[in-house]
Amino acid sequence: MTDSVLDAVKYPVGRFKAGPLGSPAERAAWIDGIAAAPAVVTSLVAGLNDTQMSTPYRDGGWTIAQVVHHMADSHLNAYARCRWALSETEFTIKPYKQDLWAQFADATAVDVTPSLDLLRGLHQRWVTFLRAMSPAQWETRLMHPEMGPLTVDSLVQLYAWHSKHHAAQIRNAKDTHGWS
């Protein structure tokens, strides 16, 4: 598989690239995407059996179950990061080793119900939080040790993309295997 083909499979909606500060309409669209993500992922995995859930979304990639569990882990961190950024001065993100987290027993379990339940509740809280933010709060700066300086705006852009990114990986795996 060539690097460009692998990149297209690994990043089916393209790699993330933060844009400039969003307009109110763009922010509303990002929040709507975050709000919809749990239902989208739930519908994508509905009816998949244990063998299908244990199938990697691509050669060398995580299983479909691990992708769902990763979304719960990652979005839990993102929600907390948004809150920390607005409640601490010069907040620095604590990164986590997502590949290691994806190997823990709770992240390799075929049953994704707990992660889907977590995503539903988490996203409901997160969306309420985001919709109540003032324009100035969107510009709050924070530091990511690996990505450099960010704003809450760019962090929300990242997770709106992240939701689409992993949903597309699951959708593509289903299409590739004829599970649609």
C-alpha cells in the first residue's frame, strides 16, 4: 500500500488542520457535529457482531471496538481540557499515550455499550458547556506540549474533526467488508 493510499485510509476525512478563529455560524456547526457524534457512532456499530467489532478498521489499525473506546477516552479528555482552559490561567494540557490506553482491558473489550453511554452523556454536557461560552472564551489560549499553542476555538475544531474522522474509519471498514 502506498503512503498516499495508507494516508487516505488512516485519515478518511483528511488530516486535521486548524483554521482561523471561527465565526458564530462555524462554531455552531462544530458544536452540532459534536452533539451528533454519539448517535452517528451508535448507528454505525449497531448490529455488528463480536467478530466484526474485533476487526481492525485498517491493516495495522485499531479494532472497531478500540476506535469507539478511544473516542470516549479522547473526548473525555477534550471536555476536561475545555473546562480547565476556562478555569485556569495559562493551562497546559496533559497529553496521554493513546496507543497505550487503547491496549487496556476496558479499551479492547468488544462490548462498546459503556463507551457509547459515556459519549452520550459526555457530549450532552460538553455541548451545553460550549453553547454557553462567550465570544472571548473561544479565544482563551492553552498550551499543548505536542501541538503548541492552541485556543479553545481550535480545540473544538479538532474534536469536531475527530468525531467525523473516526466515524469515517468505521464506515469505511464496514464498506470494505461489505457489512453495510
